[in-house]
Amino acid sequence: MLRERGLRATGSRMVVLTALHHQRGPMTHEQVMAGLEEGFTDKATVWRILSDLSEEGILRRMDLGDRIWRYELLDDCRPVADDHGHFLCEGCGVVRCLPPMRVTDTHGGVPTVLLGAAYRMRLTGRCVDCVAA
């Protein structure tokens, strides 16, 4: 993926990509740092890598409404490659990818305001674990 976009496959980039690959969902900078192999602790380098990979289309950078950037790897191992929706738990902060969904009104039609519009779906609430606790 890196070489296809003219980027060098440095050890640092590979470590960050590996952490994102194993997560299989959006991660914050802190979550990426926690998932890195021991001894790799340079926060500024990780920020630069996340930024560079986002600009090249290898990662999707998103803000789910809580003012925290999250990064999601876009590769052939992901079941959904498009700009899919996400669920953010307001209790524990977990983020889950949503399957393809359709927005309809109570009669099954698409709301007029959405006809021909480009929009992103983002749901917030409390996950099953937080509700049970």
C-alpha cells in the first residue's frame, strides 16, 4: 500500500499500520500508541505518520463528534471500504463500525432533505455493556 502511493515502507510506518490492522476499527492516537510494540514511544512521529497516511488515503481520519480524531485503516482486509457509519458509546468511548444502512422515514421513503445529498451517519448512545452496568 505504501509503495503504491510512492511512500517508503519504513519500520515506523509498518509498526503503525500493523497496530491499525490488528484493531480492525477506528483508533485514537493514544490507542495507536498503546498498540505499538514495546520501545516505540515517539508521539510526534506517530502523529506525522497518521497525518501522512491519511493524506495518502491509506487511513480515514474522522471526528465522531467528541473532538477526538480517530484513524481507520482502509485496506483489502476490511469488509466495508466506503465511508460507512460508526457508533460511539458515550459511556466507555468504544467505537464500532456500522453495516451499510439506509435512512428512511416512517413510511419507508427517503426524507426529502436527503434526496441527492451526501451525508455521513454517526450514532451515539450507550453500548450494551454500559447499559447492562
